Amino acid sequence: MIRYQLSSESAKRLAECVKQVITKEYELFDFRRTEVPPLLLILDRSDDAITPLLNQWTYQAMVHELLGINNNRIDLSRVPGISKDLREVVLSAENDEFYANNMYLNFAEIGSNIKNLMEDFQRRKPKEQQKLESIADMKAFVENYPQFKKMSGTVSKHVTVVGELSRLVGERNLLEVSEVEQELACQNDHSSALQNVRRLLQNPKVTEFDAARLVMLYALHYERHSSNSLPGLMTDLKNRGVSEKYRKLVSAVVEYGGKRVRGSDLFSPKDAVAITKQFFKGLKGVENVYTQHQPLLQETLDQLIKGKLKDSQYPYLGPNTLRDRPQDIIVFIIGGATYEEALTVYNLNRTNPGVRIILGGTTIHNTKSFLEEVTASGFRGRSTEGSQVTPRSSSRR
């Protein structure tokens, strides 16, 4: 069974190509029959351009966003004072138990878990007791105890990675930046959002990359708002010296994933239950302010599992339809998936016994690679501060 995103011509073409291959190579797919056939769901990245633009706070996603993961390898060669043996490290859930157990946990929990591991070792070495109050203390401990470093190379690696993440968070003011990103992605208070974006654009600690990212999120959310202030924000970007490259990308992102091309509503809850969930989400307190956002994929798969995903938006290819709820689901995102969406799939698999979901895509994005994808797709944008964004067609759709 194949379903695809109706608003994406690319999704339809890929669905048809897969169907042709299955028909042509019938014997390859003539394996164990199940009561409910597996379902392939083909989506397009352009339906949710918000998710790949957000800073992340779970371990795997955060590492990819701030450091980059390439074939499970992390390049740490630019980390100040890095030792030779840690210039490149491998993060693999198959070979690294600590990573496997912590990859979906939030940043605060990671630091706490590393500290616990190191304190366990210290308890076995009472003469070597020392306080571990900060990331710097942990790094110093690892460097000062070669025996520990030899015995616990994995922990040494993660202390270094977490230490660099912590340094970047402070250097780039990412706690404050991320809080406003979450507001732009999850709330509908235009006045507050605009005020907070403008405030951060004046903050010298905010990089031009993060400044442009905030304006991109604003442009996507408030694209058709009656008080849209994008031209003024573009002027603010120019005045603070943000390069033309990043200013052009603001309009390019709207061309790529703006309201005209989306098949779903990214920002408005569709029913009372969704509105209630959003309300209570806002009451959970500061500890969750950085992880309020849920990718569109969460809602799409939730509806699919419940048998409520609309045929009008995600039609079946061919006359066949699935009468029963799907059990084996393969999701493929044209234009790339994200580790935040991988976390969504992990949680859905964990909370829905009997349902198995596999996530795939043309790549795994962080913000940098996503913006490269937008440019490579033919969306160049413009940096003119006073002009309105005019969507145009692309060969991707």
C-alpha cells in the first residue's frame, strides 16, 4: 500500500515510480503475507519547513544541529584545546551504550548522567575524590586521570561533546534564541513574537545565522498576518550587518515552504482537543519551554495510526484502500528528515504497541543543510527589504 502527500508533485511521482518497480519486480516483494499489508507514506519536506529551522535540545538532534553528524562521525577539530585523539569521534547507538541510552534525552539529563557515571568511578577511587560541579570540572577530571580516560573512553568522548555543546550554547545565547524560536513555532501572539525577535536582533551575542533563522521563522508563521512586519525585520538584518546570503534565504525559505505550497496548516490547531493540548503545554513550566514544538509528522502519523488520516490530503495510489489500521509503516520524506522527527517516531513506536514505524528521507537535516537544500532546489530569494515575497514554481514539485 502506498499513500502520498497530494500537495507535492514530487511525492506523487515517487509513489508512481515505487509502484512501477513493485509491479515489475513482483517476485522480490512476494514475501510473507500479513493480514494488514505494510504501508509506505511519502511526504515532502516543504510541508513543514519549521522543524529543520529550530535549535534542538535532545542529545542526538542537538549534536547534529551544533556540530554536525556525518556517517556517525563528529568533527571536533575546531574545539578550543582539543586533544589529538578527540579531533574526530564516533557516535553510534550500536557500539556506544551511553549514546544509545541517552540519544533521545534532553541536554540537562545528559550532563547529569555523565556526572553520575564519573561519580560512580570516583566512589571506587576514594583518594581521587573531587567535586564535579560543572562541565569544566568534568573535563579537568578526565584530563587529569589517564587511567579513567583509558577505562572510560566513551565517557571521555561524551564529556568533550557535551562540553562543546555547552560552550556554543553560551557563546551564541542559544537558550534565549531557542525560547523565541519555540514561541514563533508554537504560539500565535504576533505582537509578542515581533517584539522578541527585534530584541534579539539587537543582541550582539546572537550570530547572523541565528538572527536570520529567527526572521525565517517569523516570515513563515506570519506570512499573511495583517500586521506583517517582515520588511522592517529585513532592514534590521541589513543594519546589523547580516550578509546578503542569509537575507536572501529568508524569502527563499518562504518560497520553498510558505502557505501557498503547504498542504497542511502548520500553525492553527484543528479542533478543540488540539487547542486544549496546546493550552496545557503552555502551563507545564519553564523546563519545557525549549521543547514545546512537535513536528507536523507527529500529527500526521497519529492520524494515520488512528485510521483518521484524510484520503483527500494523503490519497492512496491506485484503487486500493486500507480498511484496517496500519501496523507496519514506512515514512519517506522527500527533501530530508530531521532528528526531531526521528524522536517523534521513536516515541510513537514506544507508545503504540503493535505498530512499527520506520523513518527515511533523502538526508538527515540540520538547519545548515536544510538551507543548502532550499538553495539547491532552485529557490534563490531576494534581499530587498521593502519587497514582498512572491512565491514561484520549482522543479521540485
